[in-house]
Amino acid sequence: MPRSSRRRTPPTHPAAEEIDLLDVLHALSDPTRMTIVRTLRAEPERACGTFPVDVAPSTLSHHFKVLRESGLIQQREEANRRLTALRGAELEQRFPGLLDTVLAAYDRTAGAGA
């Protein structure tokens, strides 16, 4: 089958009730993944190759996988693009205030030059 006619397997996501706190915290422990999450807080949905990160495409794919499997993001296919969105409402329902607290702490630490 020619490469152009292959379909990518749709990404899988955990159900909201399956999102694990330790998986979320692990996913948020990386600066590149924090940049992705912060970007999605400001912009509801974004194409995968448009995030302000300086990593190889394969590394970016790995970061998306960690975020997706932890339940932080949801991805969907649209034509030849993969769009990424933060699962903010589901995270807020599962762990009230967690994302705001972690992002505020990260911003304070980043602002302090750490």
C-alpha cells in the first residue's frame, strides 16, 4: 500500500475516571511538556507541529504520548493533521485545582530563574 494512502491509528486516551494523579504529576515534571500544557491553556486546540518547543519531531511525539497517556491532553485527526487539546474540564473535575496549582508553582519557579 502506498504510504500516502495509509491511515494513522487514532490515538487512545484514558477515560476521565481512569486518570491517575501520579501519571499526571509525572507528565508535568518535564519542561517541554509544561510548555505544551501552558500553550494549550492559552489556546484551546493546536496542530502538533506548531508548539513553541525546540525538540526533534520524534522527541515531540514522545512528549505528546506521555501527556496523552496520562490523560492531560486529547488528540484527534483532521485531514492530514493531528490536533491537540488540553483536557482541562475533565482534569478539573477529577482533581479540582491541581492544574492551576501546578502551573502557578511552575511559573513562580521559572520567574525566579530556577
